Amino acid sequence: MADMAKLLSSGELARQAGINVETLRHYERVGLLRRPARTASGHRRYDVEVLAFLRIVKLAQELGFTLAEIRQLDRELERSSAVCGDVCQAIDAKIGHVDQQLEKLRSLRERLTRLRSACPRRRSLRECPVVIELKAPMKNRRRSS
């Protein structure tokens, strides 16, 4: 067991990591964090190294990685044969996902722009092309994806 001076309470760890205690518990439940040591009274005590890991988790989330992806990457990196390419592979997959999302957003923007340009502004709502498009049954709508 680690030196008690190097252990943090749930509250202290959460505060230093910039997350809340419930997030810590959630990370334990989903297997991202191992169950911590406990005091005789049952309070969780985390090794200070967990703080560095939580900072990595937060950064990975900011980069768009899901908790499942972070957990998988962490497992991969624990392998003794892991190499830099393993991280690059995960980043390449995330870039591909971002590119797909950007394409969907571009398509959505084009569709919204077409709808907006079709609006004559002075017609009643019943005659408004935007409202007509929104109310049209799904089978009559043009698919842009």
C-alpha cells in the first residue's frame, strides 16, 4: 500500500483534477479507474498518480475521445509492446470521425442556407417554404445526406 502521505481523499483528488466526486465514482464504475484503497472507516484514498491520469482523461475528452475510447487506449498502452504508433492510430481514427462530423455539418449548413434563401419573408406562415418543408412528411423530403 502507498504511503498515506501520498494518498488523496476523493474530495481532494476531484478538486485538484477539476472534476466532481461523482465523476470519480462514475470512472470507477465504468472501469476507467481502479477501485482505490480505503481507510479503516471506509473512505476512499487515491494515489497521487491518479491525478496525472485524470488530467490525461480530461485532455483526451477535450480532444473528442469518449470514455470508452480512453479506457481502450489506456489498456493498449499498458501492454509492454505498446508503441507510439498505437496512440497515432487512435488519433487517426478520431481525425476520421471529426472529418465525418465536419462533412455532416457542412451538409446541414447547405441545407439550412437553401431553406433560408427560399424564405420570401412576407408570406403568411401557411405559405412559407420553410414551414412547408418542416411540416412535409419524411418521405416527401429531399435527403441531403
